[in-house]
Amino acid sequence: MDIIIIGGGASGIFAAINLKKNNNRVLILEKNPRIGKKLLATGNGRCNYSNMNLSPSNYNNPDFVRNSLENFSNEDLINFFKLIGLNSTYENNRLYPVTLKANSVLAVLMAQLKRKKVEIETDSEVINIKRQGNKFKLFTKDKVFSCDKLIFACGGSSMPGSGSDGRSYKLLENLGHTITKIYPALTQIKLKSSYLKHLSGTKVVGEVKIYAGQKLIDKRYGDLLFTEYGISGPPILDLSKYLSLYNDINLKMPLINHSENFNRDEIYSFFYMHGDYSIEDLLVGLVDKKFIHYILGILEIDRNEPVGNLEKYYRPIINMLFESEFAAISTTGFKNSQVTGGGVTTDEVSNITFESKIQKGLYIIGEVLDIDGDCGGYNLHFAFASAYNLGINFYNTK
């Protein structure tokens, strides 16, 4: 049996390792000069490959991913890497190779491909696919390939510099599949504010809420980092996809770290207790100094004004401390996104075998599906889990 895998990323490599048997030929076709390029960039080069708190609820289509996660858990992935020579560690529930180097993960996976004699053709972008009887014929710029079974593991549109530029969706459409709306996910958000340059580099820990008009859409907790263009941080990455799904988006967030440990009455008392302080001297004990400039600028208050003279401003100041509002403009796009939202609709793919319901012998795994997870290793875990589940069912469904 001849098996071709389009895409030499995490899911493609893992599928090849799980599918290679002595009596078949497995070939990876990769458009880049090398395989695993995107894998090297994950987790800021440290390869956050899974999470200790792994659940279907961390994904946009929980029912579809449930079987994969049950059959291939975070512990299963840890054990797999251990068996092929790589130990793991974790920080804040995020799983990493113990080396904290993505190239360690790629190295052990490459070694497995070599041991199993998986064939790899790089610089081989598939530009057309034709069905001929029970076989698939694949065309690149220079060659034609034929196979009995075809596996799409080509990623989405995020990080196009890694090779995931979204062109593979057209190939799947030509084979009869439906592609949902495609949009960047796990990326930064651009804000509308004249204070961004001043706030750049300032961090606050707390809960950020995202609204479409007056409707609360979602909320997340964690480190929030202001930048010259807007805001970043894990909670922002998780919420960023909503900018592609809703209009009139705004964010509300505290400026006080761990604001959930305070109540507004405490801050009111703090103001009354220090009426002889300047407002700047009072706020310096509550928030980062850069936030003071922002608060006083918005409310047009002189930084030297005594707190006792500002009683009418107590409520507006405290409201900003606990829930400042920023209008969102857009995300920073596919170039900076870690994963793609949307993709091949899951109604057309088996969540057990990952075989297409449209084309027998065609399998679709990983990011090219309409599956996206939270920030924290969830997307890479699904790439591995979908490939594993394909492998364990593959020879029972041929």
C-alpha cells in the first residue's frame, strides 16, 4: 500500500511514524526545504506540546475532539516521547520537553522517521490532486505521485512563513469538502487609544472581558501585556478569535494586579485616609506608574492635585482601576497567529478514523480541520492526537 501525507508538520510527522509498517510505503510531501519548520517556532521555541489540564472544553468543537483526547491523553504523549528518548517537564500546567528546546522534539521525531524508513520529499508543494479509480494522483511542479491512501496534514493559514499559507484548502474544496470561514486565532489585538505608546511594556495580572457591543462574549484570566499597537498575553490570544466573529468589540480589564483580592469600598477608604496626598503619590501604591499617566490623562486631572480635592473623581478613578475599557480595532492577522480558526467542517470527517465522509481513502488531521484550542499546548496536542487516532484505526478501516 502506498500512503502519501501532505505536510511535514507535527500531525504529518506523527502520522507517518504511526502508519509505517514493513509492507507499505509512506511518503511525506513537504513544500518547505525541511520538515518541522512550524514545530520549531511553537512555545517561543520551547515547544509547549500539551497541557496538564487537558479537556474537550478547551476546543471550539469539544464533541469532535473528545474521542481523540480519551484515546491519546497528555500522559500518553508524555510516555510516547519518553519511549523515543525525550523526557518532559511542565510550567504552569504547560508541558515542554525537559530541554525546553523545540529542536529536541523535532530531533527525536526525525530519528523515528529515519528508523522506520519513512520517505520525505521536500520542496514539493502539491498543486493539484485527481481521483483515478481507487487511487489519488498528486501533481507538484516537477513530479507526479500516486497513492492508495492520502492524508492531509498541511496546517491552516497561520504563520504563513512556516508554509501554512492556506492554499491547501482549495485542494480539499476540489475534492468535495466544505471549508468554513477562515480567521486568525491565538494572536494579539490592536486597540484604539492614544496612550498605547506610553503604556507599551506595562503588564497587569487580572481578568479581561470581551464584549460585542453590550453583550459579554467571554472572559479570561492571566498576564496582560500592553504594546505599541495594543495588547497581548495568553488571555488575549484566547479571546482574539472573537474579533473575526463579532462586530463592535471592546475589552474591559483591571489596572490593579489581582483586583479580585480587593473590593471598591477598600479603595474608597484608602482615598479618604490619604486626602493630603497628591493623586499621583496615592496611585503609585496601587498601579504601575504608566497607568497613572493614562488615568489622569483620560480624566484630565493634574497629577499634583491633593486627593482631598478630588472627591467627585473617586468613583471614575476607581471604576478605571477595576474595569478600564478599550475599543478593539483588529487582530494582528495570520502572520502572528499561532493557529487558524475555521477549516474543513467536522461534519464531513469521522472523529474516530479521521477518514473523509466525502472521499474514501482520504484522511484529514490537525489544524486544517475546523478545530482550534486555547493557548497552552492544546493545538499541538490535537495535532498529535488526531494523527495517533488515525494510525490506530487505519488498518482496520482500509
